[in-house]
Amino acid sequence: MIWTVIAAYLAAHGLEVAGMMATVLGIWLTTKRLLICWPVILLADFLYLAVFYRSRLFSDALLQVFFVVFTVYGWWNWWRGVRAEGEVRVAPLGVQACIVALVAGAFGSLLLGRAMLWLSGILHITVALPHLDAMLTSYSLVASWWGARKHIANWWLWIVVDLIYIGEYIYKDLLLTALLYAGLVALAVLGLREWRRSAPAAA
């Protein structure tokens, strides 16, 4: 009986399960600063693009498109660093660059929120949680950029963003994804600890 229920769940949520597994593996490899993290994360990006589109979380679906771009960039940037220095080294983040990125995240939140409402009116579709989703999307891009640039601050921002995402996904009945993001918070804490050990003076 239990196996029938599990099989039915996997059949209905196969993409979500595969996306969860790829994401966890990719982020764990990132905490270890291993270059192989990027192709795994790229797979997760495409899987969750499909998951979020089906759930009408269009800002999250759009986020995955940007994630693909940032993932390819991060892969290239880390590879370049490994080739030049022999390893992935954590890079410092200046105060001015941090402030500019956070302000850009706020501006992106407003712009994307308005864009999602405009798009929903044009296409006559319902957009779930447009303003919250836009804010999380925008700051996820900031965190992804910081991660691609090897800044420790990316882990701090991921902790905050992922905690809010947990509530959103519970509300949208994406319970497995909510559980995933609880795990991602733990992985972000692990990444923060590991990266600080490798470069205690970096930010």
C-alpha cells in the first residue's frame, strides 16, 4: 500500500523530485568549492523551470532562466580561477558593491512585480503572489551573482531568501520543495562556515 502511494506521488511529482535531488547535490558541491557543482546546478535550473511553470509561479520560472545564464557564467568564472590559481578561491565583497547590489535587488523587485501584473493582464492568467515572488526572484539573482563571483555574502543572502521561500512553497502546496528549501538553509549555513574557513578575511 505504502509503495503504491509513493509510486503515485513520484509519477505526479517526478520533475520536482529530480529537481530537488539535483539542487541538493549541486549546492553541497558548491559548499566544497568544487567546479563540478555547476553542471549539476544547470540540470536543476532546467528541472525547476518546468516545475514552477506548471505551478504558475511565473517569476520563479523566469528566475530559472536567469539562473541558467548565471550558472554558465559561474561555471566559466570558477573554471578560469581554477586554471589561474589551482583552486576556487573566495573573493572579498566591498561595502559599496554590496550596497549597490542590494539596492539593485530592491529596484528589480518593484520592476518585476509590475511586469508580472502587466503580463497577467495581457495574457488573462492568474499570477501567484506576484510581489513576494518578484522580491524573492530579484534577491535570488543577487545571491546567485555573488555566488558566481565567489563572495561569502551569497550564503548570508541565501539564508534569508530561502527561509522566506519555505513559507511561500508551503502556501502553494509544494511541500517537497518547501522541505528542499529547509535543507538549502542548512546547506547555506554549511557553505558559510566552509567558505569562511577558506578565507576568514573575505566578506
